[in-house]
Amino acid sequence: MLLLSLILAHLIADFYLQTDEMVMDKIKNIKKHIGHHFLVYGLVLLGYYLINYNETSVFWSLIFPVVFIIICHFIIDMLKIKLLDTIKINSEENLKRVSFFLIDQLLHVVSILFAGLFFLGIGFADIHDFFLGDEKLSTINSVLFIVIIIILATSVSGHLIKILLGSLPNQLLSFEGKYTFKNERQEAHYGKNHTGNRALSEEYNYTIFSKHDLSRGKLIGYIERLLVLVLTFYSAYPAIGFIVAAKSIARFKQMDDRNWAEYFLLGTLTSMFIGITLGILLREVLT
């Protein structure tokens, strides 16, 4: 239960307590970022200490593991920032950004595992038995694991897909129309020996595009992956095809644009892969 609680605390601090501004400029907001993690980890370990205060010391169950995790978190974040600045990944190298994101999250989970190993009495055998053991999980552990899977299927995978796809290309915006405005100013008196009027003419051209509402797409992605997760858990794989068909019908007219079709296909396949993978993991652990 403690290990799952710490992982859940990390996900909450990373994906719910961080704002977009903090993500964009981590160096500027590093203290606030670390403070959020200190708060959630401290609350989890404080609860663990209060439950087991007769069997363990406050240093080994609270102070040492919190300090260890926060220091590891700070080092990992700073290394990531320095590497990104050194490598100079441009906006089109989305696969590299995804790799950095996955490695960053993996290292944070590993630091939590080592904190459990060094200070909290959680051994590798316990982790092995949790995932591959024959014993059924307790109700509390099952609930925590389900919550973690739901967060992975929604916020975490949504952030990963956003990095992979990048920003919506300008050529995929919907063309609305082109408008032209003219402004002409004439001089009333152009001289007695001249015929006609002298005038200053200005012309303004505007091309109007409508930007897609990404918030609806984000919500659709969340629901889609949760549905795929549930269907995979119950081995109802044929039903997953109806979800893909429904999305394709909704975007049928836009499929004529090859750029949009590739963008749509990449996002859908990635979303399906994540949903099916998490569904299989959930089924193997809980059943």
C-alpha cells in the first residue's frame, strides 16, 4: 500500500499540482515544483509513520525517505533541463521529447523504489509478488492501483500524446474566408491646372482561419482510452473497433486532407496502444 501511495503522490504532484507555466519554465519555478512534491510525499509518509509509530522511528519512516526522494527528484529534474538545453531539441523532434519524458518518469519511480528499499523495508521480492504473485491484492491496494491506472490512461497518456503530436499544424486549421478592406482618401483641391483628383488608397487583406477546440479532443481522448481499458480488461477486443469507427465517421470529411489524416491516425493508434496496454496490465494484476 505504501509503495502505491507514493507513486500516486508523485503522479498527483507532477500532473495535477503543476501548472503549464511551471512546466514551461521549470528552473524559474523549481522551488514551487519541489515544494509540491515535498508536500504530497510528506503527507503520505506522515500517515505511514502515524500508523506504525510503535514499530519504526520518525527518521527512517518519514524524514530520511522524504529527503532522499526530494533530492533525487531535484537532481533528475536539473539533469533533464541541462540535457535539453545542451542537445537543443527543436519543436519537430517529438520522439526525442517523448523519450526524455518517459525516462524522466521512470527515474522518478525508481527513486521511490530505492527509498522504499533503503528506508521503508520494501524489498524487490515484495514488488515481484505484487505484480507476479498468486495472492489476490487487498481492497485498498486494488483501489490504489486502479486509481493509478486511470491517471496513467488520462492525464499522463494525454500529456505523452500531446508531446508526440506537437502543436496542431497551421495547415490543419479550417479556412473560413478571405476579406479585403480598402481605405481611400482624396484631396479636394489638386490644383487648377490638373484634371482629376489626387488620392491615397490603402488596401488590407485578412485571411481567417478557425482554430480547432482542443479541449473537446482532449476529453474525447480521455473517454476513448478509458473505454479501451475497460474493454481490454474484459477481453472484449472486437468492441474496440467500434470506437475507432465512431472517431473515423466524425472526422470523415477531414480525411481528404492527408496531413490531417496522418495526424489523426498517429494520435488514435497511440491512444489505442496505451489503452490496450494498461487494460492488459490491470487485468493481469487484479485477476
